[in-house]
Amino acid sequence: MNRVAVQVYSPGHSHFAYVHRGACGLIGWLEVDGKVALMTGPQWKTRRDRSWSDRVERVSIYGTGVEDRDLRLEEDWLEADASAWDAARVVQGAQGPIWQSLRPRATVLPLEEVRVLEEPWQVRVGGSVAATGDPHTDLRKAFSVSKAGAAPALLPKGTSSIWVFDLGESRACLGGVELTAAGGERLLVSYAEKLREGELLLPDPETYCRMRPTDRFTLRPGRQVVEGFTPRGARYLVFALEGGGVSPAPKFHTRLPVTPVVERPLPPLDPVLQRVAEMCRRTTLACLQDGFVDGVWRESSLWLGDAVAQDWALRGISDDARPLLFAIDMAAEGADAEGLLPSVLPGEVPAYAVTDYNFSWVELLAGCATHPGVAEPEVVWQRHWGILVRMLERMASFRAADGLLRNPPGRRLFLDWSPMSRVEPNLTLNLRYLHALRLAAGMAEKVGRTADWAEQAGELARALQGHRGPDGWTESPGGEAASQLGLALLVLTGVVDGAETEGLADRIVARSLDLRDGPVEGQPALASPFMHHYLFLALQRLGRRTDIHAIIAARWGRWVSEGRVTTPENWSIDFPDGSACHGFSAHPLGWL
């Protein structure tokens, strides 16, 4: 006799990677030799696990819920007599709308590595703190009243010990421990990504991202293994244990999801670029989970625009096109009633609807033509042709009488850390649009489709001449000087030519090699690490690969010299919850 049991946990929050549809359900089936031998239905038994709290805060504004469990209430659900359990209620049949996007997995299944955590980076001891409804607040308070020291073998009541482990780099991870408890003690498991002035930086949930990545477990008596349910992401794992008057004898470990990648070796590089490539490789692989995710710490979300840079990095070491194709397909499935695409996949997040990410999708489509793992890019284009046509038709409707694109209401022009101007009609936004139109026109020509995108691109290029002022190009007519990204897009799209092209390229290179990150008088606004990908595309168009490598050595090499092991999301990540491991900043891997 075989038993199949499945544990499901959903606190009911919609978040960046999952849109809650007001209904919870499990669907599953077992295939044997190509035939369905077992499927979920009313013959299954179900029981609510009361050890899980149903009133929990979000981990952040981007993520799902905190886990708060009382293990004294946990049942052995794998071995329990289920005869008295309730019959499962059919929420919807397999053809119902909540399952409408169900399909076989498109990307490789991650493996799981279990690592024993032996030597803590830091141990702290202090008094216990009274529990509140927010485990993360409790951890921050326990940290503030503790001091570095050795944890006693016997942990008296009224005291607590905190163990901090350094994984060496930011990773998707899940902390766990085997320990002994008297029963009723609380264990907090938390995740942190960076230090500030040598001290562990615990997120402040009162800042913008509302980060509180701390789970709580109330322990049962005896020896037990405690693990969370949902993988988090961090470099530092934190375990805070309340004393119960017994010797806990903890043995710590972590589970590390690893996505298998068949890699190509990197070409020979000079020592600085070699270390940059290794830093970018670690970041790229850490941010490859069910597909591309932006980072492992704050969001772990698939952003459509980020995938452009992340695909470029991954194709530098692997022929695996599945993450690229997955992003393309997910975006197409999420197109709204007007034809515009989601910015965070699979579902739209209204606060982060980004206009130019629609153009990123066109770049991903066009990129199939040069991807070593896509044998028939035309098949991909034809599959999504209707989505492409509809999106570009909708964008055309946002062009004003002057021929320039205006940002659709309720959406962000673009999402970038650069302090460049967002005033409309915006040079950078319209150049991204122009680039997409030209790529789309090229695809139409290759598959024999009729489209007027080349004509639209020509009209737009002529309309953009209004951004050329007496002192040079501006981000808006009569407005601020064009940013570094704007200048790069002028080169990339061919709006400028001849000596002007080389002159703009010289300014682009000079600004990046000037390592001052803030505003510099007389120089264009510095592009973010992410948007340097477009700078490099422009320089590549002019055959200036030596300049590309020089910029990588200077700016990414600075990170290496600072001791960073992964690429952060911006030149500085001193702001609250700034990510130290961000996939889009690792695109130099593809350029090397």
C-alpha cells in the first residue's frame, strides 16, 4: 500500500511572483508509463494543520507571508490515520479558470543541496524578549539587548542566544536546525544580506520595502528538526533561540536550491576581468531559479525588463534558452485588455507597471535570432505575432500630434536608478520605442509579414530632432541635457551619424571611466549598472569593444577590489534593503 501526502501552505497574500485569485486549491496527478494512474478529487482527504498561524504579516511589500508555527500543535500528517479527515472539496475541475495557465514546467527543476553550518560568523547572548505579533520586531529587539559572546551549553530560561552564519555569498536558501527543547521556547529564523560598519544589518520594516524576513517557531518538547516551508534569500542566516532550561545542542543547516546549468568555459581574460567574470557568474547563477529572478534578497521576482540583461549574461556561459523563452511566454500570457504587457511576471503589479518593459519584450524576441540555444527563432516570433502587433498598435495610439510617444496614464516611463529626467516627451523613452520598432520591422521582414513599423520608426526618428537644442541633445525639448543612456540610445538607433556618433561615444566612455557616481558638472547623468548594457550595445555598434572592457574593468573591477562577491543593483546600495546580488548588474559576463 502506498500513501501520497501533500502539504500546502498559502497565507493568502498576492505578491510579485503570484497573484491570489480568491480561491485556494491543489491539483495533482500521477502518471505511470504515460497513463494517469491517480488524480486529485473528492476521494482525497484533507485536514487543516493548526500549527500554522493564519494571521501573519507579509515578508515585504513584494513577497508572501511570514511563517509563524506552534510545533506543539503539529500532527504527523505523513503517518496519521486519515479516515476521519474531511473529504476534499472540489473548488474547480481541471478545466476551470483558476487552472487556465497550467502547463508543463518549461525550465529545469532546481536541485537541493543541504549544507551543514558549522562555524558561526557571530554568536550573541542576552536576555529573552517578550513576544509580540511581529517576529521580526522581536528579533531586532533581541539583537539590540544582546552582546557578542559564547553560547552556554545549557540555556537558562529568561536568556537567549543568537547564531549568525555567513554563506559567503547571497543565495536562495532555507535555514534549519536540529535541537532539543523543554517545550514552549521560541526559535526565530531570519535572513540578512549585508553589513553596515561591520555589523549585521537587520531590515527595518518601517522603511519603504517593509522587509521583515523572520519566521517564528514555538518548539515542542524533545529533540526535533525545525525548518521553514518557503525558501528565502540571504547571505547571512540568523537563528535566535529562547532559553528553556535545557541544553539545546543545536546542529544548524541550510537548504540551497541550485539550478543545473551546462556551462561553457570562459575565454582567457586578464586578472581583473577574470575576477569580474567570476563575480558576474556567481550572481547570474544565484538569480536563476524557476527562471530569471531579479535578486535573491528583497523580491526574487521575474521582471520583464531585467530578463534582457540576465539573458545576455547567461548566454555568455550557457546555450540554455529555456529561461529566455519562459520570460517571453509568461509576458505574452499576461497581456492586458489593451494589449500592454505585464512588468512583473506572471501578473501585473499596478504600482510597477513600466512602459518601456514592453519594448524589452521586443528585444527578447529579437534576441532569439542570435541565441545559441534557439534553433528556429521565427517559430517563436510567429507564435507571439498577434501579441506583438496588438502591443505596438496600442503604443502607436499614445503618440501625440508631434509624433512623440507619451507615457500611458498610471504607468512608469522606465524603472532605473539613474537620476536622469523623466519629463515628457522624453528622449530616452522614445528612443527605447524607436529601437523596438526597428527590431520589430526586422522580424517582420524575416518572416514575410506586412507591417508599417519601419515607416513608424522613420517618422519617430524625425520627430525626435526636436530634442536637439543649441547646446546639444536634451531629455525633453528645452529641458535637461541628455543623459548618458539617452546618448547611447541615439547611437544605437542610428539617429545620429558620422562624426557626431563618435563624439557622443567618447562622452559616454569618459563618463563611465570617471568613477564619481554622483552628478558631475558638464557630464551627462550616469547610467545605472543595468542600463550600461545599452551603453555597451551602442559601443559594440561602433566596434569599440576595447572601451567596453575598459569600463567593465574600471567600474565592475572596483566592486571586485571592494571585496564584493556578487553584483549589487546600483553603484551604491546604502539605501534601506538595497540588493547586494542583482541579476541585471551581471550582464558584463556576456560582454566578456
